[in-house]
Amino acid sequence: MTRAPTNLLNVRTLLLSYLKDLDPVAVGIVGDPAHHGGYHCGSDRVVTNDYSVVESPRDQSGLTLDASGLDVGSFTVRSGGQTHDLRSFSVWCVQQCAAGTADTRDIREIIYSADGKVVRRWDRLGRRTTGDNSHLWHTHFSFFRDSTKAGRDQTPLFRRYLTTIGLLTTIPEDDMSAQAENEIHQVYAGLFSGGSSMGRTVDPDGTGPEKASNSIVAKLDYLMSRLDGVAAGVTTLGGKDWTDEPAIIAGVLAGLSPQRLSEALTTAGLTPEAIAAAVPPDLARQVVDELTARLST
């Protein structure tokens, strides 16, 4: 029989613990006996060409007896001098999905209403834009089945919501890894997709008004700013004789003082040997010697 997986039960427990106006009956995972097909059903109750299975390889490979959907019913809560309800909660979650935050990557779709009049659907696969009218008073979350099969923790997004509206004032220690993962994901996206990693301006000297804080994001942003400097150095060497290895190495490292180099390597968790491992063998020894010399200066 279709089962309610532990990771979605944990989300249910979390929401019921803090949204006191939320009726437990209105937070469902497994569909009722008449329910066939869709993310509220496991492998015993899906139907032929079920959209919750056939439209994504992540669903096809993750199909088990576990349901992979969550319904959240109406609630109203006061926090931080504001009123928060199902509609504002749903809009916030959709915004996080659209922004591509790391803790939403397992969400396939959200079916909701922003005004209680029109049903909308955010669909990561872009297949549908609406749903039936029952979603005027409850919001449906579909999670890719492979994430349910893997038992991946789905509470970080919902903890972040509760923290954002002030119902959770601290993030438990065991959730710091999820927070760090999200921050690092944003830096990664900024580095490889273009643009500033977190919309920050990092003061390279650490002395100006933009002096970086001690957060993970600030440290990684600072490292990125140093890497930008290295990249610029490499660019200026484009017209040089590439058979002159010492000149190349000296040019790339010229902009890094011992202090800045040490900070950048420490922040990234790198050693001279680790960097050399990514360099062609004939240059590796020279890189190790140069970096080691600079760090000991």
C-alpha cells in the first residue's frame, strides 16, 4: 500500500509544530482510497501514463510505494507584527523555486492560489500552469520521486520560511549544513552562470565600508574576488611566450601577497599541492615551489 515517507512526515510535523492554526487533517501526504494517479500515490496506485511518473527521469527512477506529494491547508498566524497565511506562504515558496534556491531543487511543482480566486501552478518542467479548484483552499507540493526514494531531508525550505516570518528565531545546529549548502549554491551559480554571486561588493583590502563579514558567503565571495584577480593576470599573459613557464607562473601570482594568498587558500580549504594537482605535470612542481615560498614569506 502507498506509504507516507519519513522525509515528508518530518515536513508535516514541522509545519504543525509552528503553524498552530493549521488543522492536522489539512496536511496530507497519502491520497484517500479513491485517489489514483499523481504524487499522492505510490507504485501500487499510479495509472497508465501517470504524469507523476512518465514526465521526468527523476520520477521514473524514483518510483516506490512512497507517496511524493504534500498538501497544506489554510492557516493564519501573526508574527513580527504581520499576518501570514496560506496564500502568502504559497507565494513565498513559489518565489524561492523560481529563484532556484538549493533547498527547492527537489520540488517538481506547486499548485496554489495567490488570491483565493485563481488557481496557479509553478511547474519546474513547464508542462502546466493551473490546477483544479480544490487548490483555492489548499496548496499542493510535488517532490521528484528520486528525492523521496533517497529519503532526502525536505525540511530546510520550510524551516527557512518559519525563520523568515519570525516563528523560528534560530537555526538548529543540525541544519547549518543545509544553510551552508544553500549559500554555497548561490556562490556557485553566480560564478558559473554570470553575475555577482550574492549581489555583494567585497572590499579586496578588507578595510573599506564593504569589509567582508565572517559568514560563509562573505568568505567565498572574497575568495572569488581574489580568483578574479588571478584570472585577470592570466588574461594579460595571452600575448606572451607560453614556453616561458616561470614567467607565466610569476605573472599569475604577482597580484597575490602572502597574506592574501594564505587567506584565499585557507578559505577554500586548498593546499599548494592540491592546486598543483590540477596543473599540467610539467608545471606542477614549479607551482608548488612558488606557492610554498610565498606562504612562508
